[in-house]
Amino acid sequence: MKAKPSFSLEFFPPRDSEGEEKLWRALTSLSEIEPDFVSVTYGAGGSARDRTVKVTGEITSRTGIRTVAHLTCVGSTKSELESILDSYRHSGIKSILALRGDPAGGPSAEWVPTPGGFDHSDELVSLAFQKDFEVGVAAFPDGHPASASLERDLEVLLEKERRGATFATTQFFFSISKYRKLKDALFAAGSKLSLIAGILPITNFTQLNRMAQLSGAEVPKFIVEQLEPISDNPEMVKEKGIEIAAKLSAELLEEGAPGLHFYTMNSASSTIEIVKRIGLR
């Protein structure tokens, strides 16, 4: 583990050429503060999947920044997943975030496996590990929306570690006590997973509520009380979002978090400001 906390960024694959230009502008701005790695979320199936593989490979070749590629079990057979991993390898990608992925109806909908594919992400962890990738997984301080309990979440994480995962990136959260509880539970179980904390710089109150519903993340009352009165003022929401994220980030560094992972929503300005405020860069 690095003595200095890592700083990383998450992007989603652009839907069109205009979105691609926006992504490259954001990456250019963010490269000035030297992120340790960037990750790119995964669009399952068809052109979305192909664009993800293409853009992920281009980030590595065009910027030199280490890239972690997301991969999900949704809509793919084992053979197709092997082919995608080979494509990532050919593009110079050495690290994978292995995920089950969400059903078409969202995280809480019933999971229907693809015939010839995987039923659980631990199987994908094993496949990526066997192909010599560094493997990361997702963790959920507020609990996975489809999980029966936090204890079950812990069992799942430990099984993924046994299969070869070495780091976990959390879903975004807003309460440091939730991160501490998960970190302590992993430590007590003898885990050596590096638990990287996921941070969402809030820029839109409506979007925040929608994302929280989909991910199972809890938006604390104190955040709602701060944002609701200014929800129709984008600049004030953005500034308050920076303030909230900077405070949580500083607390996490004090807690000893090995890294902070920012969900950028393909925009650079809030993340740059937060990173500078807390002295991470």
C-alpha cells in the first residue's frame, strides 16, 4: 500500500462524439493534478460496450494515466467476457473492476443471468485474476440495494478477495461512520483489501436523489437540509457540494483511507477544487 493516499477519478463512456469531446476536455484538465488512475464505467451490450472498450484504451494511450476498466456480467457469456478481457489487455489495460452489474430494471430488480454467462461477480473476479489482471471490486458502506444484510455484503467481499481481488472501491456515501464500520469489519475478518473511498461531488440535487435511489446510498438529513433550499440555484448547489465533499474527504484521510475515488460525472471543476482544498495535490 502506498504511504501517500491515492487519488482517482471515475468517468462514464460518452454516448456520442460531443460527449467524447467533453470527456477529453475534462481529462485534460484533471491530468494537471496527476490522478493515480482513472476508471471507466461499463455499458453492457452493443455499441455502448464497444465504446467503453475503445475509450478506455484511448485514455491509456493518449494520457499515460493508469486506467482501470469496469467489466460486468450483464448480457455476456463467459466466452464474450474472455474476449473483452483480451481486448483490454491488447489496449494496455492491466487492472479490472469486476462487477455483476445491474439488471435492466435497476439494482433492486430480480437478477436474470445470461445463458452461458456468470451468476455472480466472484466468478468474474476469478476469470480476470486467471488472466493476470489486477482485480478490484465494489463495496457498499450503506449496503448493496439487493443484499439481505451488511453481514452478507461482508461475506461476499471476503469471497472476492479469496478469488484474487486486491482492492475495493466503495459506492459513494456521506457518513464516515459507515466507512469506518466496513473498514473495521474487514480488518476484524483478516482482510487485506485496500478500501478506497468513493466520493460524489454534488452538483445537482435532483440528480443526487435519483442516483441515491438507484445505488442504495443514504443521503443524510443534514445534506438535504443544506441543499433543498438552494436546489434551484446550480452554482450554490455546486459550491455546497464541494464543501460537503471536501469535509468528508479530509475526515477520510484522517481516518487513514488508502485512497479517494471521485465520481466526476465527466466534469472536472468540482473535483479539482476539492483535491486542492484538502491538500491532496
